[in-house]
Amino acid sequence: MASTSSDVTELLNRRYDAGFYTDIEQDRAPPGLNEDIIRLISHKKEEPAWMLEWRLRAWERWQKMPEPRWAHVHYPPIDYQALSYYAAPKSSKDGPKSLEDVDPKLLETYKKLGIPLEEQMMLAGVAVDAVFDSVSVHTPSRRSWRLRA
């Protein structure tokens, strides 16, 4: 049975049931990708100069690459300038000192995903790096690391 325009419209207007949305305050780069945005991302991530240079070379190369044409896959052209390439939860400048300092909405997201960070760290005895959007939001540290056999 072929889909009609009204079928497609109905699907597009339907509530997204496969997941959820976390409404937390974010630091987000404006849409689009160019050298200024790449420099902004590198600055926000406090990356070393060599990483920024690597990103800029990759950007230069990517601009010259033709978009692949996949066999039997048809989709409209991707508007890369409509996307935002950096988003991070807003937090205090020094970052949270404990889980009590983390945005409660973010902790609720972890609960929805079934990721109790405290239990994972305590039971596994390893560091857990939680990534939200494009940044690490929680990385525990240990004074010494041991290799396990």
C-alpha cells in the first residue's frame, strides 16, 4: 500500500513516542559551520592549538569533498548550515563539586536512561564519563589508576 501526502503529514505531526526531551539551559553555538564556529568550539572545549589546527585542516578538506550518492537511497540534500555543532548544559564556571550541584533536570535524564552514576562508579570501581550533547558533564577522578589483568 502506497503512502499518501496526508499519511506523511500525520506521521510528521505525531508526538515522538520513542524517546524524550530534556529541557535544560544550554550554551549553544549558532547554526552553521565555518572557521569562526570551529574556533569557538575549540575555545569552549579549551583545546590545545594543535587540535584547533587539526579541526581547521579537516574543515578545509571536508569542504572539497563531494557528498556521497548512495545506491537506492534517496534523501533531500542536507543543509549543513542549518545545524548547530556545539551544545552543552550551562553550569557554573568551576563545574559541580558533587552530584547535588548538577542540574536536577540532567540527573532526571540519567534516571530516565537507567544510568545511576553513583552505583556504576561504586560497584564497578571505574570512572564513568557521562556525555551530554557534545561535552563531558561528569567525570570522576581517582588518585591512582591500576591496570586490571
